[in-house]
Amino acid sequence: FLRPRTLYYTLVLALVGGLVVYGLATRAPQEIHVLHDRNPLHVTLSDGNIRNGYKINILNKTREERHFALAVSGVEDVAVDIQGAGEFDPDNIAVAPNSVGHFRVFVSAPRQDSAAVPLVFTITAHGDRRRDAV
């Protein structure tokens, strides 16, 4: 019973099992994916502000509905408008359990001096200190 091959297989299975348990225990309960709209690159509004459109997917990996707050940083005086199936407030975005919430987000800000300004999208779950950013 205690041959070297048996001990080797036991060690390999224990290592793989430990890695699986570690991966499940440290799995993030939410994720965010952001895609910039392809065309147009930006829209100039009548008041001179610039608006960009994004598709945002928020993954809720828990077994209960969660509410998230969406924040955009990198630009001063930014305004966020979220569209989806209904009215959404950037401070209270509901995502069903074990599902993905699909949203269209329009970010408006005053025209900047530089050509490209990187934006950082951050979601924070209500009642949770964990933040995910893209």
C-alpha cells in the first residue's frame, strides 16, 4: 500500500485539492468589466462638455441580490448617467444573485487640455469595504 507511486499520487491530489479550496476561498464576490463604445470616440455636447459611452458588466458571484455604487475618477466635474432596464442611480445599482448586470454608462465632463485622459471605474458593494476597479 505504501509504494512511492501511491505517496506521489496522494501528494499531487492533496496539492491540487488545496489549490482548488484556496481559489474558492479567496474568490472575489464581484467583478467589473468596462468596454468603451467603438463609434464615435466621443460626443461634444451643446454646452461644450465631452461625453463618452461605455458598456459595463457587473458580475455578482454571491447568492443574494447586491447593490453597488459606481464611481468614476480621473477627471474633475464628471457626471455619470446609467441606462439599463429601468432607472438607475450610480449610488444604487442592483444586480441579481449569480448573474451579470449589463449597463450602458455615459460619462460627461468638461473638455480637457490633453487628448486622452484615463478614467478609473470603481464599484463598491453596499455594506462591503471591498472595491473593484478598472
